[in-house]
Amino acid sequence: MKISLIIPAYNEGTCLLHTLKKVKDYFREKPWESEIIVVNDGSQDNTGEIAKKEKVKTLNNPLNKGKGFSVKRGIETAEGDYIFFTDADLSTPIEEIDKFVACLDEGYDLAIGSRAHPESKILRRQAKQREIMGKFFNLLVKILFRLPYRDTQCGFKGFRREAAKKLFSQLKCEGFAFDVEIILKARAAGYSIKEIGVTWINAPDSKVKLFSSPFSMLREILKLKLSRNF
């Protein structure tokens, strides 16, 4: 079995080297064949140079296009039987992938991480304002789309290859709201989804901007709702 791990990265030079070393060490101890794909989303720091030096597959966006765009680009090139993406700061430790592989082995098509699941472990919380913003966003998503999931925005998700390729080929959202679109498309297509509680260690240098990002995400989910596809 081969596993692909996609890491979208925008100005992650301060943490990417540590992340890649941890991920490499983790995969080295596993029986799977693996590949690491860093999508450098128009970074203005040394993110691209670090990825290249660490000899992982690197895709460079000439401009900052957004997390959704970057994950989609990574999945288009991924060769794994199971395809995952994670945040560049490893807010969800890489070791959590064991639970996701077991879930996909059971036959689920998607495994989505959740910080609000009863089995989740929050070792370092987000700042109060960000936590409130996240809860409001999840509530809005539930109201607009009637999704049963506690947390659509956790940056750790896994897919069977066929599901990942099909769903992301149809993706329209280029920003942070892409998770919602993917889950909606997965449900519409009849794919099986399991929400899994994860360990979460909040990184203080989040790239989600406290004031501009929520408006961008709101605009994207309202556009989804108005598309009348969901």
C-alpha cells in the first residue's frame, strides 16, 4: 500500500523543516510506501527552499492561491492508495494517521479529523477569539447545509484514492472553505464518511487571519449555498 501526504504551505519556513523531519521519521518506521508532497502556495519566505532541500516532491504556486487550490493541486499529482493532507505546523500530530488508516481499512471513503469530537484531546487551545470564530462557522455550516459533523475545518483528513481524485477534480472553492465543499460533494456522491477525534496542539502562528479570513470563508460558503447544488 502507498500513502500520499499533502502539506499545503504558505510562509511556513519557521516550522516546515521540523515538520518534514518528523513526518519522514514517522513513515520510516511504517511498512507502507509513502510520498510527501509540499505545495508551496506563493510563499515569500524560504518555504520552497526547505522543501527542495529535504528532497520531497514540491509544487510551487507562482502566486498565493489559497489552501483549497493547493490541496487540490497536491491531490492531482498524488499516487497513493490512501491520500491525506495535514497542516504544515502539525497541529494534529502525524502519529494520528494510524487511526485514519484503520478507518479507511474498514471501508470508509473519507476520514475527517475533529477537534470537537468527544474522543479528541486538545493539548493547547486556540485563542478565545479564534475558538469563537470557529464555533460560529461550524454552527453556520450546520444551519445552511444540515451537516451532522462537529468540525468541518480540522486540517487533517484522509481519503481513499478514488474518492479523493473524483471529489477534488470538481472542487471550486480555493480558500479555507474548501473542506465544506468536499464534504458536501462526498455526501451527495454517496461516499461513506467517519469523523474521528484527534489530538490537537494549536500553533500560535496560524495563517488564518482573525479579521479577513472569516469574511472570505463566509463569502465562499454563501456562494456554495446559492449555487443550489447542496
